[in-house]
Amino acid sequence: MNPELLTLLLPSSPSFEISSTNHNALTPQDISHLLAKKKLKKRELNILLAKFIDSDSAHEELFDEMMDKSCDIFLKDGVPNKPGVIRKFTRMALAETLFTKCFICKGVGTVFINNSSIEKCHHCNGTGNFIYEDIHRANIMKIPIKLFKKHRKQYYKIREEIVEIENEALRKLGN
């Protein structure tokens, strides 16, 4: 666990009385205490841990919970007849929400062209945040675009659920 990254979640640096003059760093126990005081639900804590410190266990727990939610969404709106589609949609929705940095320019917004010129990255329009389009989503999931478009409504519902969890967690941290 990387406490320095987790402190970025908090709106201001907490003030702790340090008993030792040799050690004034924020410890993982301090972070745990602060998060416990915010009364985050397990899924809210998992999304923060998955997004900000890339915790594998948080990723998996969040995926399992979102799979349940995704199955409910697909049961209401129509189940795909290809196996594994719900799993792919859930993984993609999580990836799109958790990994926003452009993987082409590494979040810088510019790319080197033939080691001679610097140009604005077309995959993020120079913002550093990857712009996911339906064709990108289908290619990443390795499914036909037609299949993605058929179940696009369900995909957006899954992604919206994840965004709501993240927003609620960040709202609680802000209080």
C-alpha cells in the first residue's frame, strides 16, 4: 500500500501529532484510520484503492460486485447470446473508469513523430485522458462493433453504476 498516493485523495493534508522527532511520515495505519472515519462502503473503498493505488485485490472485489450488477442489468434488458460478453463489458467499463490516462502518450498529451517532431496526441486531443469511442471499446474487448452497438445501452448503465460509486466515495472523502 502506498500511503503517499492515497493522501492525494484527501482534500487537505491532515495534521497528526508525531510522538517521534525522527519520523514524521504519514503511515498506512494513519490512512486506514482516516478512511475508516469516512464510513466508506466496501465497494467505495475498493474503487478508491483500485484507481489510486492500483490494488489487485480491490480490482477483483470490485469486478465481482460489478459482475453481479451487470448480470442484473443484462437480465432486464436482454442477455447476449455469445458467452463471456457480460464479463467483457464489465471489465471494459471498469477499465474506462479506472484508467483514464492516455496509454498512447502516457498522459502527456503529446507524442514524438519519427523522433523529429512533437505533435498533439490524437487519442486524447492533447488532454492526457484517453477518449474512449465505441470502436475503441469493441476493439479492446475483441468483439464485433455490431455486437457492442447492440448492447451499448447496457454498457453505459454498467459504466454509470461505477461512476456513481466513485463519485459517492469522493463525496464522502470531501466531507
